[in-house]
Amino acid sequence: MMRAVVITLVLAGIAAGLLGPAPCARAQSIEASAVVVGGTLTITRERDLDFGDVIRGVPATIAVGNAASGRFLIRGTRGAEVSLDFLLPTFLMVGPNTLPISFGPTAAGHHTLPQAQNAVLFDPHVTRITQLRASNGFLYAWLGGTVSPSLTQPPGVYTGAITLVVSYTGS
Amino acid sequence: MKAQGERPEPVSAGNGTTTRRRERLSALGALLLTIGLSGVANAVVVAPHAVFIDHRTRAAVFYVQNPDQVPAEVAVELVYGYPVSDENGGVRVELIPDPPADAPSAARWVRALPARCVVAPGARQAIRLLAQPPAGLADGEYWSRIIITSRSGQPPVPATADEAVKVGLTLEMRTITSLIYRKGAVTTGVHLDGFAARVAGDSLRADIRLGRSGGGAFLGTLIFALRDDGDQRVGEWKQAVAVYSDLHRRLAFPVGDLAPGRYTVHLRVSTEREDIPEPSVLPAAPVEQALALDVP
């Protein structure tokens, strides 16, 4: 397993052609051409939660199984147990204006395959414990939600941040 | 309430009977995705997921890689915490930003350098952890969690001047990994305070209570083996475990349709780990117990 992880990292670096040090705001890094590291944990934001344009006075809901739901891919040690937590906003903002956003008890889902229709649904306000796929260490997580614009909602791009927190439970 | 759009989630080529070949192709596809051949994804790779610092060197390095095609803003924070179990036998990482004075916290005196940075597309950033422990630090083990937050440097929806109401959500990714700082000789051990198992439906359900001895966290593996009355192995399952404080786990493993009869479930708790370098795992004597099960 350890060897596979190292190979994956090195292949990724070679393929990207960028094994050198990364530019960064504050500190320089000195890196060897090959670095032996332990297990990795990767989170990929595969797709944004996309409400598009919403209609004033009409709540808009995106379910887990909708192609507009947000989707993450988590990869790590095969079969490892992880905890999933979402940090969720209650409203979105543009300037002084707010737009309520909510997440119901089935607004999130997870599955070891990219099959939202078969996802195990859960409440994104509650920590979820699950396992990465035994064969490849993959886990997909989805997030939907509901925005509720008022009839007099001022125009603009309402923004907010949703955070997925992933942690191994075994270290 | 309006259901947004009618676009179902695309169905994957994979299914429950995915072949090994298909899995390999899937893994390759994911790797290609990871290395940035897709412009859609935004990712952060953190390695290793468990960092160990020895008092003699007082420093360690971990890596944050941005395989995406846009810059990633990365922030690193250290907070005291460790895995704890809940009343249902699950585990969550409890973060304690203001721990009591006697807590074995390394979060106050280990710094991440840089703590904030922008990782260029395709680049990898070394994050150095430098420890400045207080004078007279007692021998023992000190803990922290490393919180790595990453988000794309690009806004999700560009600003517009029209009258529409638009929603632009930023999806951030936060990875929490562990840091263990050791000074002097540190020992660990584990004891089994409770073990029960039963077969319910198509699952083997186990209830385990573990306690820790010594000054260090016990990092190991729960290994369950189910054998029939002819001592033939029916199944084996492994679960990584970290015992920082008393831990209660309820676990379920698929066994399918078991033939009626007497079975034995063996539990072995050992320091075997596939995901952590062996020198970093404190050795401890394994603990074993077996239970008889009757499947009607």
C-alpha cells in the first residue's frame, strides 16, 4: 500500500511536470526529487453546488441525485474509516443583502461509487462516519440544499462558503 | 417548492459487480483527474496523514499538492484534539481549541511554516512543522491535529450587472490529520475492556471497548476473523484504530448468508498498520480474545 501511494504521488508529479518547489506567499520549500511519504488523503471538489439563477419568491432545491448537486471525491487508504463533516452557512450575502440557505436531513449523500442515485443519504449537520472503498480507497460525497429568495430579493451574486471536513478516525 | 432542474446524476459505468479491470481503469481515470487533465475538479492532496516529530529533531515536513489547473489557497492551523467515540460506537475527531493546562497538547508550541500560502497549479508545497516546546517539557507524547483548508482561488460565479438573483457557493476542502510529538522513552499498550459479537441478518456486529496504557497513543488495527466449527475461515476484516482515550466501537461486517451452526469470532488488537511507517508506531503487546457464536 505504501509503495502504491508513493508511486501515485510521483506519477502525479511527473505527469504534471512540476516536481520542483511550489511558489508560495511566505516560505520557500526545498524538495528532493523523490520523497517517501506515508499514506495520503485527497479531497477533490469535482463539481460545485450550482443553483444557477433563482426566481424571486420561489424556493429552489437541489437534491443529492441532481446533476447540479455538489460532488466531492475523497481518496485515501483502502478500506479506511473516515469522518465527514460539513460546515454550512445559514445565509448567503451580497453587500448588505442576505439570501437564506438551508440543508435538510437528506441533503447529503455518500457512496463508494459515483452513483448519486444509490447514495446513502444523511443530514449534513451531523458527523458521518463511513469507509473508503476497500478496493481502491474511493468515496464520493454529494451535497444539495435549498435557497429561499424573497419576492423582493435584491439582485446580485449571493456568495457563501461550504466546507467539507474529512479526517481519518484511525490515527 | 421548486425542484431545481430535471437533470439526474449521470449513471456511472460501474456497478456493484464491477470487475477488477474496470476498477483499474477507474483508478487510472481518477489519477488522470488528479493530475489535472480535467479543468473541472479542484483538489488537494495531503501526505502523510500522520506526522511524527521527535524531540531531538523538533521538526517535520508534510506536503500539500495542488493537482488542479487553478491556484489553491491553503491555510494550515494546529489545534489540540484526538479521536473520541460517541454513544453509538462511532468515532469523531474532537477538536479542543482551548485545552486544559494539563492536556498533552503540542498545538501551542508547534508552528506550521508557511501557515498560509497559494499553491500554484500542479505544484507541491512543503509545510514545515517546527516545534518550540517549553523548557523542562516532561518526557511523553504530545498531540495535535493539523487542519489544512484549501479553496480555489477563482470565484465560483462572476459578478454581473443584470437584475438576476444568482448564487455562487464556494466549496472548501478541509483535511484534518494528526501530529504526534515524542520526547524520551514513550510506551503504549491497549486492553480490551469489553468484546461482544453477534450475527444479525447478513452482518457480523461487534461491540468493542478499549482502554489505553502507557503515555503514548495506541495506533493499531482491529483484526476480526470468523471461523466455522471446522476451523475454516469464513471471513476476515481489518479496521484501523487509534486509542487516545477509552474507546467504544460498534462495527458491522458483511458475512452474507451463514449456514446454521457454531462459529468463533477471533479479535486481535495489534500495532500492525499499513498506512503508517513502522518506526513511527509504538510497539505494544497484542491483545486477543475469541467468542463463540451460534447461528440458528
